[in-house]
Amino acid sequence: MHVVMLLYPNLTQLDLTGPYEVFGRFPELELHLVWKTRDPVADCRGLTLLPTHDFADCPPADILFVPGGPGQLALMEDAGTLDFLRRQAAGARYVTSVCTGSLVLAAAGLLAGRRATSHWLSLDQLALFGAEPVAERVVMDGPVVTGAGVTSGIDFALALTARIFGEARARHAQLFMEYDPAPPFPGGSATTSEPALVAQIRAETGAFQNRRNEAAKRAAALLSAGAEGAAS
């Protein structure tokens, strides 16, 4: 099975590398890191990743995967990337994402009418695209499987591989990775953390989140206009 994993500038690498680590433990899965060119791609912290394919030579996906990150804002209005995702999704068995990668899938028109999740700061933006936001770590709706923020990528990939290959093999991978989360501090989600800390993070990210929300509104308007144009 071909796993097509989108790379793009300013992604959050753990959104990608967490699932990559899980998927790489299943020999039936052939992993492809794909961007417009094969030039190195820097994530939002400066880590450089190397694509294995570009859009032109990428094989058809059985599993299509989109990570999140600050660069997602630009992708939601990137016609070439959105067209690539639509083409790949048309023949894929699963269409998937982690974090704000779900907003990119939504901008491509791939989440309308679907239950989906995203990072807690951006979850409500899914509704702009006709998706149903769900505040859960992993959400499955038919062929669409989405993970919440950053660290949920490992949970997402274990849940998906259990669905494909059975729980026993997913448990094997989980133990081999020693995936047994025990955070050093209570909290870690908007519902389990102190309200004051949640408010602090909302304030710290307010300006960027406003930009993300405006980008989502523009992308939703473009998607709606395109649908209306196709209908007429």
C-alpha cells in the first residue's frame, strides 16, 4: 500500500514524523514524502526534510496523509496543492491528517459532511467547510481518519494501522516503540489544563489564530465559489 505523506514549508515535523515512525513498522506500507519539487523542505523550527517524490511522479495513494503547521495557511489557497490532494484522494482507500492538516483537506473539499478533528485552537474552523468538528484525539468517519494536535499523530497512526492490519499488530508496534505516555505535568489538552493556562495560550497565539481564521474563511469562500461554478 502506498502512503503519500505531504511535505510543505513550515509544517510541524512531529505531525509527520510521529505517524511516519508507526507506518514504517508495517512492511506492507511503502512511504512517500511528497512536495512540488524534490528540494529540501524546512519545517517551522528549521528541521530540513527531503521529499522522495514530487507531485508529477508521485504514485497513486492508498493512504493520503496531510500534516499540519503554520505553513497550512498558505496551502489552503494553493490551487496546485489542493488539486494534487483531490486527485490523490479520488483513488485513495483512506484520506487522513493530523493537527491543522485537516483544514487543508477541508479546503480541498474533502471533508464536507464528515466528522473530523484538528488542533484545539483551530477545531471550530472545520465548520467553515461543512465538516463537523469533533473534540477527540482520533476521529474516524468512513475513509476519513483525522488526528488532533501534534502529539496525537502516534495515536492516529496506531488506530489506523489497527483498522487495516488488526489490533494485535498495532499493539506490537506500540510496545516496540514503548509508547506509554506519562506526561510530567497534569493537563496537555484544553479540557484538562487550568483555564488560566488555556487563556494564556489563546492570548499568545491570538494574532496568528486570527490570520489562520481569515485564511480559512477565504479558502472556504473559494471552495464554495468553485462548487457553485461547477454546478452552473
